[in-house]
Amino acid sequence: MAMNKLERIEKDIEKTKDKIAALQKQLRELEAAKTEQENLQIIQLVRGLHMTPQEFAAFVREGALQAPPAPQPDFEQDEQEEKADEE
């Protein structure tokens, strides 16, 4: 009886490992599909600029695609608000 239980547990372990392997494969495929879609969107955006490859390279080199600096939090105002809340 103990052997049957052990065999059942071992079977469950194998089934679980198989499920994990299948899910990992599915995850890799989904991540690849996501990357492919992101790449297609980027290509569409670039083509929408109607630039030659040389113009686009210059555009990128000049920093035209750099994001603007993120706004910095106003720490002094935060400290004043905290003091007002304490009072």
C-alpha cells in the first residue's frame, strides 16, 4: 500500500514537471510574439516618419528621440505639507 502511494506521488511529480515544461514553452512563445509585435510597431512608427535610413540615423544621433527629463519632486513642499499635517 505504501508503495502504491509512493508511485502515485512520483506520477504526480512527473505530471507536474511536464505541465511546468509545457507552460514554460508557452511563456517563451508568448514573450517572442510580444517582442515581435513591439518590433512591428516600432518599424511602423519609423516608416511613418518618411525618412531615408541616413536621415533617420542622423535624427537618432541628434537625440531627437530622447525623452524629456522627468519632473523632480519638490521636497521642500512635501516637508512643509508633512509639518502642517503634524500640527
